[in-house]
Amino acid sequence: MAKQQFGLIGLAVMGQNLVLNIERNGFSVAVYNRTTKKTTGFLSGTAKGKNIVGCETIEEFIGALEKPRRIMIMVKAGAPVDAVIDQLVPLLDKGDLLIDGGNSFFKDTIRRSEALEAKGLLYIGTGVSGGEEGALWGPAIMPGGKREAYDLVEPVLTKIAAQTDSGACCTYIGPGAAGHYVKMVHNGIEYGDMQLIAEVYDIMATVLGMTAMQMHEVFKKWKTGPLDSYLIDITTDILKVVDPKSGKPLVDVIMDAAGQKGTGKWTSQSALDVGVPTPTINAAVESRIISAFKDERVAASKILKGPAAVFKGDKTAFIEKLHSALYASKISSYAQGMALLRHASAEYDFALNYREIARIWKGGCIIRARFLDRIMKAYERNADLPNLLVDPEFAKDVNAAQEDWREVVSTAQSLGVPCLAMAASLAYFDAYRRERLPANMTQAQRDYFGAHTYKRIDREGTFHTEWVEARETGQAAEEEM
């Protein structure tokens, strides 16, 4: 009996849809799930009549696969991944390949890669983006690990990935945990994108007093321009849906407390570790966190007062300014994410190709957008671009948009409407474009209370001032260290 070409463990919806995608593209599949009922239900349902073999035990599953075995693990990140690996390892042969397709933390991927490679096994940490629909019809796939491991599975991954005019939305990302790192930053950018759109929605509703259908029409128009993206598409759809029970727009009856699974937080934490500012992503994470304090916010609303959100300008003109502000904020946010990838690549020896990363994000994934073509072109112009903001085309856009950008942020803030992510995007732009920042005062303070020393702008060396003595005399008693 012929062996199956590919194996997958974990038959939640993402796993099932990936199996159907793989089989539809011409590869035979063996599947295993810890709960046998899930396997039998899948085989008698959407997998019925397809070249998919269900297995009741890990041993049966391993025996059903051709060598070298190619096995994808689609279980919850963390301990469940380690548990599956521990089950598999004693049954595998040297040269077999494990593919972690979940949202694993990149440092866990580094640890697992090293442990498995020591046993002669291959391991790929693979980011898969696109949700349930993407898994079924073509996600963006970000595999990282040894090149020989990727080569073993490339025919499958490139076939099942989303396809665009730039090719399959899958490429070899880099060694070690490069794939999971890039997926983590992708999710951080996703957090920023979603929060920026939510803030624009809030300004439209709270400041301009627009109805959901009026907002739907605006977002529908924006879909045809530079903001065209999957997230703008689904926002347009969301604003049109009416709740049958209340007759209100469905979005208006959804609780304003956002959930999160941790990848945005990991992006912020990693950015701090690497030493790269990502204020828009940080603001998006913090916005979700503060939204979860619903009871406290309800109580505080009865005590703390803000200005009346009464807009007195031209609403039509202001909507155009909102478009400019959202686009400029998006450029700033992506600039932060790509800068993090650049510095992390050097820190962890990932050797990332930023043009290719933008290319595979064009289809399948949650942040897919027309805008990514422009990012590809920016890295074609300069593969070593330090920041998207200094690319000539993007610099022209943000310089042109900044008057509208500032007006939108200042209007929202003056009327008491929080716009954490948009304000953070603007602040990042302002900080990055400044030749001189007030960090000289920070360094003086650090040297005063902790003798941490400082550098000067007018000569080389490291210096320390005896500040207490200088306080008395008004003259700096400075020492070169």
C-alpha cells in the first residue's frame, strides 16, 4: 500500500482546512488528532472521498507516511507543541521533518530547533497567516529553519500558499526561528493596522456623528485607493451588517473589550529587547488591554469628565483629512515593523530579505494590501533601506499628509477622543525626523543621580560632571572618563 506524502497533527479548523488545501493541490495526507472523534468526524465530513488517511494512534500515523516524513504540527502554541514533539521523536528517523505551523514564540522555536537537530531531525518554525479562509484557499506562509529542511517541503508550501501577480506567497525566510519571528512582527503590524482603523471609526462616530451606513460608504470609497486592503475590506463589510434582534448595526451591540492571543505583546517585548521603537504597535496592544477594563471604565465615566465632542468644521473636508491621517499613520506603523525586522535580523543572524517579506504579505495574510507593492519597490530601490520613512516615495507621501495628520490628531485629542495609535505614529515620525531630541537632558539627569556619564557634541570622549559642586558654583566640574 502506498504511503501518504504529507502528515498533519491537530484537526482544529485551521488544521482541517490546511489538510483540504494540501490534498486539493495534489498531495496525499495522513492526519492524527489526540481526540479520535475529531478525526472520524473530519473523515466522514469535509474530507470524505479525498486522498486523506485518518490514524487513531501516533504509531499508526508515523507508519502511514513515506520517508523522509514531512509532518506539520497544528496545535496550540506552548506546552502542547512540546508534548507532540516528545511523542513523535522516539518514532522518527534521521532526516524526518517537523513543521510547527502555529504561532509559537520564536525563542521556543530556537530551543526546539537546536534539540531536534542534535537528534538528526529537521525542524521548521513556520508562520501561517490568513485565518480559516486562508488556510483553505491559500495563506501567506513564512518558513524558517535550515535551508535543506525548507527544500524538502517547498513543493507543498508554495503550491498551497496564496498566489498573486508576484508569485506564491511563500518563501524561505531564513535560518533558525526567522519564520516565526517574521510572523510575530506581521501580527504586531496587524495589531497596529486594526487599531488605526478602529480609531478612525471612533472619530467618525464620536466626533462627526456618522452612522454605520455613512461610514460604510466612506470605507467603500477608500477601498478603491491607496488604503485598499483586506482590513479595509472587512471593515466596510462589518459596518453594513444589521443585528436582527435589535435592528441596530451589529458593530454597535458588540462589547467594546478586545481580546488578544499574545503575538502583539511579544512584538513589543522583542522590540524592547532589540532596542527598536515600535510605539504604534505598543499603543495597539495597550489599547486592547485598557479596553478589557470595561467595568472600571464604566465607573470612571461617571466621575471623570472630558470636553463635549462637538465638531464645528466641514465634515466632508475632515473625512478627506482622516484618509490622509490613516494612510500616513499606516506608513509610520509599517516603518516601525520593518525597522524591527532589520535590527532583529542582525541580532539573530536571520539574513532577512525585506523585499521578499513584503511580497509574500501581498496575498493570503491579514495585512495583505495594495500598499505592499510600494514597500517591495522601496526595497528594490535600496535593499539596505534603514527606514521606510526615508524612502523618497514614502517621504513624499508623509510630508504631504502631515498637515492633515496633525489636524486629525489634535482635533481628536481636543475633543477627548483617544487615538493612541495614530498619535503614536505621528510622534514616531516627529521623533525620527528630528536632528536633536531632549535625550541630552535625560543623560544629564542620569549622570547627576547615578554618575552614568555622557558624551558631548563638540569633542570625543566620555564625561562625568560633579553636579553638586557645579550647583554651588554654576560651573561644570567635569572629568573625562
